[in-house]
Amino acid sequence: MQEKLTMQQFMDLTLDRKQQYVLKTMNLESFWVMGYIRNPVDEKPFYFIEKLINPYTTMSLDVHIFIDISLNNGVYCSLPSGAKRLEDGTLVIAKVKLSNESKIKEGKIFSTTHIDVLVSENSDEILSLIEKTGMDLPIVALTRPAYYDRSNREFDELTNIVRNVAVQERESIKKLTEQENKKLEIQFKKLEAEEDNLNKKQEEHLQKEEEVLQESKKVNKKIAKLNELGFSIESIKIEDRKSELPKFDLPNKQSELIKLVQEQLALRGYYYESRFLRQLLLSLTTGQMIVLMGPSGTGKTTIIKQLADVIDANYEIIPVQPSWTDKQDLLGFYNPIRKLFVSTPFLDCLIKAKNNPDKLYFICLDEMNLAQIEYYLADILSIREVPDERLRLYSDFEYEQNLSEIRWFIQKVLKSNKSIEEAIADGDIDSMMHFEMASRYTNMQRYLPQLEIPSNIRIIGTMNVDGAVQAISPKIVDRSLIIPVMKQSKKEIIDSQKTIGRYPLQPAAFSSESTKNISSALRSGLNKIQQELTNLNITYNDRVEKHVHQYYNAAHDFEIKTKQQLDDLVVMKFFPRIHNTFEDAQIRGLIEQIKSELGEDSQAFKKLEHMQSRMKETSLLSYWS
């Protein structure tokens, strides 16, 4: 593997060494890249090639080739006068070269010209030249568009690249196939021997089990006779299998659930305060995204796993990567080369939830602030706010085009009048192309162009905070409930007589049906605190009001007192917007109002005190400090 350099180390290389370094670190065979056209809004004489793809691997181009500098995942190209402008989203391949030093320092590693940009329309011409099929070839073969009238130099060069790669891969695949066949043969013989041995052991076990059963019957008969003679002896009971965790009856009142969950967590060796569990369970009931923020080691990820176990839910832990830049990193992407959708654990969990509507699913985005949250999660958050809105994975046209190709294959190649479902279910796959079509159809049916986010999904993010943590943007704060997670006290340990078990809660238990208007007491407290925040130029929109209403109705179902509701909402919805420089005199009114409404023992007052102490050190009053 090529060791990565700093930008300055790269600049000190000769041009030839620079080219070798870029090709090796990006895993390119030559300076050809693929991407999608994006035109400027005002139709200026240039365009961009973005979302670059490595044509030799069909994966996104790895532009993280320097230790200290991030590169743009795109190429700038000027548009000559009179040249035809390509449409946005057009898939192209471009012959690129290294930019000059000043451009590279700006993060623009490649440059190209319009004459070196070719449109991808179909691969048949090149595939026929190299005698390969689309299934055999792991790179995109591209042809010139009809209007592209000039010499065949670039076209021939691309064809040679494709041919060389195909020949090398054919030899590599041949060797790998031979090696795999030998390994499979050895493994098959080993498995046969293991299976024979297992069958013998199973027969011996069953025989011993039957012998024990017969002996126990004989003993029980003797015990019965002794009991007839006046002895008191219990019969022998034989348990052959360990039973599953017991499932307890659900409480009559939702207000009892917090204590029962706390009890089961303690029995498992995990201690969480009732206040935190209250905030978490009520937030889950609202259906909004939840962000658990706090120092490392406070049990943010653990509570998701253990709570899922207690309430018999499913969960998926997804570690967020610093390299995530758009929704493809979270949801996957459509591969235009193989014409398959490449999924992710996040999307697969959404599909599982859709297929199991009676089961609750938690998706945990672990350390979600390692990447810019808006980049990869914006679509999810926006769609969840619109009723019946669907998540777009790829275009409907691409889906219909795929179906048309599969139908053509069945009718023209297989010479069959069967429907696609019948042809796929037939099971008599006799060629690689047939297998490719079956795989494509199976993939299409699982990953449809649009997906509705199931109502039994709950998205929970975790954030490790320290002195250098960045505040979450207002867009994310407005669409989330932020729950601080500190080190949990063991003062509330419950001496339970129960054993470890589960309370099988269905999604309906986490969707409040109440539509009550917010109580006058809560409304009064909210208005007073909001007024003080307005004096600090911190305002809130209708979305916040919606979340307050949802939380209030959930809290009403759980019989939570008004003062606790107010404390929760101030900490989880109002304070997260505080991130600015203030003088002590400016926040005095807010401090007094919180003290008056909630008292000095409230979580909101203690949080504000901590924020104020940090402000004296940094001059910044921040919820995230």
C-alpha cells in the first residue's frame, strides 16, 4: 500500500513521481475518471464533473491521498464557445491531468478540457471489441456520443485501457477460480467428514437421551409405589433445554414502565437514573430523532443495546465515518456499471422494519458528529417531516429501463413468454448472463426507487463531547431532541425480586395517541423562558412548537408532572440553540427565570450554571461546552 504524503512532500516530487503517486494512491490504471455533470446556475461557460468514480474498480474515487489536505471530489472544465452543453446528471468519462501547483494547493488535483470529456451512453461497442460481457467486465466501457466528430485517438486509447484491464483480470480470475476450486474441494471433503462425525455424535446423544428418559420412567414408577406406601418423594423432572428469557406482562399504566425498565437494566448490570430513562422513553414516543450527547464512557451506545433487549426490540449500531460527505454514505448508491443498488446496514435496517411492522427498530448513528451531519442525514430528516413522503434511492426511469432489459432478455435470449417472476423463479440458470439478470431483478425488487421510512423506526445518534466539540447546526437541533448523558448515579438501585426478562413492547406503545392542548401551567413557564431567550436573539419556529406538543402528550400518557416536563423541554429543545458570546448582565434574566420556574435543583439550572462557568473561561455561552 502506498504510504500517504503531506502536500509539501508531494510538491517536492518530480512530475513523473507525482503522477505515479496519484495513480497508486487512487488505485487508477491511467488518468481516466468518471463522474456526473453539474452546470452552474447562471449558465456560465464552464461546468463541473462531480462524484468521481474510479472506472477500474467501479467504486467512488478515493481523493483522500494527502495526510494534511482534503481534495475536491470534482473536476472543473471550461466550455468552448459554441460547444453543446451537457445536461446535469449526465454520466461521462474524462481524460484528466494533474493541475498546476497553485490549483493543487486549493484542493483541485485534476484538470481537463471539453474535448477530453466523453459521454457514457452504452458499452456495447467496446464490449464487442474485447469479447467480454457486462458481467465479466468490472469497468465501464464508454463510447463517443454521435455528435462528437473528431479523430478516434481518444476512443482507441480508452479501448486499449479497457482491453488491457480485461485481459489481466481474465487471467487473474482464471487463477483465482482454480485456487478456489481446490479450496472448495478440500473444504467439501472436510465438511463431509465433520457431518459424518456429527451424525454419529447426534445418534449417540439421542440414544443416551432415550436411555435417561426410560430410566427416569422406571424410577418414577418406583417412587409412585413408595408414595402409595406412605412415603413423600417428588418425581424426577428432566429439563433438556435452557428456556428463553421470560416475557413479562405489560404494566397497566405507562407510568410504571420507566421503573420496570430501570429495574431490568439494573438486573443486567447497567444503572441509569429515572430522569434520563424518562427523557429517553418519552422522546422515543414522539418519533423524532434523538441525540444522546455526553462524555465518552457514559453508556450512550450501551443504553440503546440494553433497552432494545429489555423491550424486545431490534437495533443496528452504525459507526459514522469522518469521510461521509453525502447521503450515499448512509443509504448506499446505484451502481450504473452493474446496474445494481449497493446497499448499507442503515438501508437494510429500514427494509427489515418495513417488512416487520409489529417490531420496533432502533438505528444508532454512533459518534454522529465525526462527519458533518447535514451532509449525510439532511434528506432523512426532511422526509420524516412530510407525511407519506418517500426516500428517493435512484430514478424511476432507471428502474423501468432495467425491467425492459430483463423482459427483452427473457423473450429474445431465453425464447420464453413467461413473466419475469416466473422466469426468475424457474431456477434453471444456465449462463452468466442469465444469472446477472436474475441478480438484477432480485436487487431491484428489494431496493425499489423510492422507500417510505417505516413508522416503527427510531433514529438515535450519539455524540462524544469534549472541550473542542462543535455545536450542532440549528437545522439538526430543530429536528431533534437532545438528551445530555452524564455519569449515571447508582443511588436509585432497585432491590428487585424479579429475574431478568423482557417486556415485549410493540411500536404502538411508542406512539402517543393523545392530542391534548398544552396545559396552561406548562405554557406559562415555556413562554416566560422563551421570552428571556428571545432577549438573547434566540428564537424558535413552528417545528419546535410541534415537538413540544408531541412531548407534552407523551408525558401526559406517562403521568409526568408539569415541572419535570418543563425541565426536560428546556434542556432538550431550548438550551441547545444557545451558542454565542454574552456578558454576565445579558444572561442574568434567564438565570433568574430558570431559578424561579424550576428551582436550583433542576437539570436546566445546573446546566446553565455549568455553561456560565465555562463562559468565564472562553467568553462563549454554549450548550455544547
